Amino acid sequence: MKAHKKTCEQCGRKFTSQAQRSKYCSPTCKIEAAKKKRKEWEAKNPDYVKNYMKSYRQEKKAAQNGA
């Protein structure tokens, strides 16, 4: 396999990868990038998170009252 020279999208460090589609130099950078992406999404969709938690609490309360 051919080695591909890449730059990590999270930290900017240069690395070599066997896979052509690699984006991150380490699992840590991959996890941090996912957290960042999730926070950006939540900032753009605040009502979704608020409504999801509201319905989750209602369902949980209904399950406790029905049991």
C-alpha cells in the first residue's frame, strides 16, 4: 500500500497514513473533532436539544407513574 502524507484536520500536525481518506492523526484528535462538531451543531439547533430533553423527561415521568 502507498503511504499518504496528510495534515490532521484537528491539530494541524503532519502524519502518514495507509488509508487515503484519513483526516486525523490519532484517535484523540478524532474524538475531539467529533465533540467540536457536535457542539457546533447544538449551537445551530438549540430548540432540537431543548425539545428532545423535554420529551425525554415527560416519557420518563410517564413510565414511572405507570409502573
